[in-house]
Amino acid sequence: MTGSNLFLIKKNTNFENSFKKLVKTYKSKSEKQKFTQDISIYLNKLIIDPYPPQARAEPLPKGLELPDECQFYKLLLTIGKGTSGKIRLMYLVYEMKRVINPLWIYNHQQFEKRPPDRDIKDVIQETFEEKSIDRETTKNEIVA
């Protein structure tokens, strides 16, 4: 596979904040490091295949439409035991731009199903306003 077939990961503010909040739920430094490494591995796998078997298309909040080339997905991960180990990663996939934009990461303990629709809608709209998925995305802006 050539590099041009790979996707780029472009994180937004909400993803960074939700990730930090989730990391804080782990008590020891080693648990925090392992969790961070595990999520990094999953993000790197998305670069190669943005549609793994444990991901599914997620319904959009009411009143929100995305461009045709953009899809909204949720990746279901089991990293640990109990509700805190059931991790969910919501992300947008831009096929034509070859970009994945992680929006939110949370565990089952924080949200049983998913964050409230109004919050998801706000995050997606902010993503477009932040220019997280920019027409002129450069490698310097990409964080994997």
C-alpha cells in the first residue's frame, strides 16, 4: 500500500478535551500510559482502515447534514474491565480528502449510549468552524 492510500488523523479541541478527561479516570501513571498507547494504536489503525469491523455508521443528530463525502462513525473498543473499559470513539471520515477527524472519546460509564445529540451537533459544527478539516490540510497540522 502506498502512502497516498493512507488517511490522515486531524484531532479537534473536543477530542483533545474528552481524551484528557478520560485519561484522568485512570489512577496510576502506568494505567494512563497504557490507555494512551492503546488509543494511539487504534488511531494508527484507522489511518489504514477507517472502517474496521468494530466501527459502525452512527446516526446524525436531528437537523444536521454532512457533505456527501463525509461519514459519521463510532468505534467500539473494549480496553479494560467493566463500564470504564468500554471505550467509544466518534469520528468523521472524509473519503475524498483522506482525513479522519476524531470528535469524541468516552467510556460507557460517562455516557451509556452516546453524548446528547445537541452536544454532538455542536462538536461537529465547531469542527467545521475550527477548520479541523481544512481544504489545505498540511502534514504539520496532523496529529496522529
